[in-house]
Amino acid sequence: MSNETPQKVVCEICKQPKSPRNATIGEVVRPSLSEFIKKKEPHWDPKGFICFDDLGRFRRDYVKEVLEQELGELSTLDQEVVESLQAHEILSSDIGKLFQRKLTFGERLSDRIADFGGSWTFIIVFSAILLLWILLNSYILVAHAFDPYPYILMNLVLSALAAIQAPIIMMSQNRSEARDRLRAENDYKINLKAELEIRHLHEKIDHLLRRQYNRLFEIQQIQIELLEELGRKRRNEPKTSPSNTSTAV
């Protein structure tokens, strides 16, 4: 039993034989992109095939040109979206996990300290320690109090704690802002790519519908011509009348 080699098609752009699965016929390419390809490659025949690699490259250049006309100079985020259109990449990602992997031990520790310092557990524990401090120095250890009223040592501890806690909380807030900024950039890239993909789908669907309407119209015209031809043939057929034959006896 002989193995049949799969049929190859030749790309009109790179002139390389490609598998039909890796190429598409130019007629299904939306008109705006087809005109762009024709402008870049005048020898391209829309009735021929174009491979997905070349189609993705032209699609990237076309989207880049459209964005430059609408937005002006492209930013780094816009460039990433344009490149992802050619590579068919997925832009959505879990920013929290990606950001968490890059944190050092000190940054993780400061985040935990900031989370603990902004919780009810810290408020309750700290209030209990202050109350115990006051009770020890004012009632229990009156004669041997290590920090008698007005609790100068306690004020020193509170000042040192506030001086240390403030920059730790600020570092945690800065990382939170950086995380939110990355998330906002990722959302912008996803929204921009979704908008471009939806625009591409609308144009492609409209193009396919127009092609189907044209084909239906052509089929209808052929059917009308066939019916007219059948009518002419019937009118041109000679009419036969029954002959009355008499038999002689």
C-alpha cells in the first residue's frame, strides 16, 4: 500500500510550497488587508494562496500602520500588541503571580509586616501590650517600676516603632502601586488586541457575506438563463396534430 504525499500549494508571496493547512486562499482575506498586501507586493494574485506566516507578517504591518494613523507614534505597549498579533500570542496573564515571583525576601517580609500592621490583630495586641505596660508600672511594680509615669521608655518605644513601621508601609504601598500599574498595562494590551481582533472579524465576516451574496446572485442568474433557454426550446418545438385516418372496407 503506497503512502500518498499530501498535496502542496505554492505561496504567492514567498514562492515556497506549503501545506494547505498552513495557507489560505487570498479571496478570503478581508479587502482592506488584501489591498495592503497588493500595495506591498504588486505581483500578488488574490486568487492564489498565501501562507499564514506571510499573512501574519502583513497583518502585523497593516495593524501597525493603522495604529500609527490613529494614535500617532506607537508606544512600547502598542508594539507588544502588534507583535502578538503576528505570533498569535495570548496576552492575558496573572500579574499577581508574576509580580510575586520577582520579590526578594526583604520585600516579602515588609509586605507581611505591613499587612499585619494594618489589621485588627495588631491593634488588639498592641493595645493589650500598652495596657499591660501601664498596669505594671503604675500598680503592680509601683516601688520597682522600670518605666514610671510619664512612661518615657514607652514613648521612646512607640516613636521607634512608628519610625520603623512608616517606611515599611511606604515600601509595601510602592510595590502595590507597581503591581497595579503592571495590571493596568496588561489590561490595556488585552483591550487593544481584543478591539483589533473584533474589527478584523467584522471586516472578514462582511467580506464573506458579500462573497456569498455574489455567488447566490450568480447561481440565480444561471438558473434564470436555464429557464429562459428551456422556454425557448419548448416554443420552437413543432406542434403535432393527430391525423384522422379512414380505413376502406
